[in-house]
Amino acid sequence: MGLELMAESTAESSTEEDGLTPVKPAEAELLIVTGMSGAGRSTASDALEDHGWYVVENLPPQMLGTLAELVSHAPQSIPKLAVVMDVRSKALFADIRAALRALEASGVTFRVLFLDASDDVLVRRFEQGRRPHPLQAGGRILDGIAAERELLKELRDSSDLVLDTSSLNVHGLATAITELFTETGPIAIRLNIMSFGFKYGLPVDANYVADVRFIPNPHWVPALRPHTGLDQDVSEYVLGAEGVPNFVERYVLALEPVLEGYRRENKHYATIAVGCTGGKHRSVAVAMELSKRLAQYPRVTVTTTHRDLGRE
């Protein structure tokens, strides 16, 4: 079934007795916010609260199931609940995993947002705040970060959304949270199409990575070198190269069953990264074209970011 046929009904079929169409009761939204210490949980919490979410911070994991059950029975009272949880010890982490497994078993619908950042950014944030990492004990900040990464690996891998905050300040993170969690209406999937340069490293939050270094590089064309993939001359050069139209078309088609699967699994967000050498020409032009095509699908919203555009 094509993606264009995926529109879902919000009501069940009419009953033979009265001819009425019973509407399925609305469900409360439950969001679990977790991640690396220093990655921005407090900022995310404030942003969610500003946009109507009821936020509970530092909830003991053992109470998560009880709170979720209360909200699920009265979704109109707290339609949007965000629970912010951190990992301060190995014992507490085991409790978080057990609590999430219990939620899954109970049938409660929830999403997990995992905030992450690179080690050097996390070190800088702890040093600026003049506070130790909660798991560093008598060692270095990096030791605490390494210990926390190891503890959180499984949780990170199973999260619905991993958001890399390395390049975001407080205002940038608040904006990202706003864009992700304040949309209303029947939008099921949000896609972030990100261009990047391989020489600066892979994006840590990418769900899919497309390598477009097979395309002739405009960097070696003197007239195009100063421009970027946002400029028409570069875009036409890149998208008109041999094999590129076929690649773009097939890549979009290959994503259709992925998006359908995300809908079935209640996954709401994905990052598709498009990389070239420096993140200036080819990846930018292809990312823009992919964004344009994917935005045409129903119940899909698309944002486009260019991670390395502007770097030397």
C-alpha cells in the first residue's frame, strides 16, 4: 500500500443498533525525557512546560507506572504529561529500565526522548557550571561521562527520538523542543533532513545516512566553488549529474515502507542525514530536494538543517 493511502480514520464504523459513529476516546500523551547529564534536560523541561505539558521532574522510576495509569484513565485532566528522569546510580538505572518494560507490558502508549551531546561539549558545560558529573566519583568529568554512556547505551538505542544538543544553545534547544512537541492535528511523522560533511564526523542522531560523494564535486568547478547547494547554479549542477535523479527518486521510494513502519510502531520522528565531503555543495542540494519531495506526503512534516554549512 502506498503512503498516499495511509490516511487513518479517527472513528470506528457505525453501529447497526443506532447508526451512530462512536469516537475513540482521546489518549493522553506521555513523554519520557532522559539522556546524558548536561545535555539539556532542564531546558527541555522548561520548554515543554511553556507549551502546555504537565512536567514531573526527578520522579522515582517505581512511581512511573502508577502515574501513567492515573493519566490514562483521565486523559482530559492531563492531556500532555512529560516525565523527566535521570541516572544517578546503577541501581536507579535498573529501575528505569524495569519501569519502561512494565509500561510496555501494560499497553500504555509513550515516547522516549533521549538528549545527547558530544563528550567535549558535555565537559565544557560541566566546567562552565563548576559542578562535578554525578557519576565521576573521585575521577575526572570524562570518567563520569564514560560511565554514564555505558549505562545509557541500551536506553539510547531503544529511544523513539535521540536529539543531539551539541550545537544548540539554550534558545536553540527550546526552539527544537517546541517544533517537535507542540504540533497539533493528525501529523504522524516529523522528518529532519540534515546535510553534513563527512570530514566533520557523522551526526550522532541520524537514523539513516545517505552518502552522496559519488556525485561530481562542485568544489572543483571554479565558478561554483564559492557558492553552496542552496544556490540555483550549484543545485542544478548537482541534481543534473548522471545518476542523481534516479538516486533521489529511488531513495524516496525506499523510505516509503520505512515511514509506514514508523506509523505502525508509533515512532514520530526520524533524522535522515545526507553527507558529502565538506557539507557545502552536494549534500545541501540533495537534502533540499529530498525535503521537497518528502514534504509532499500526507501526515509528514519536514524540517531541513545544514549542520556544516558555513564551515571553512
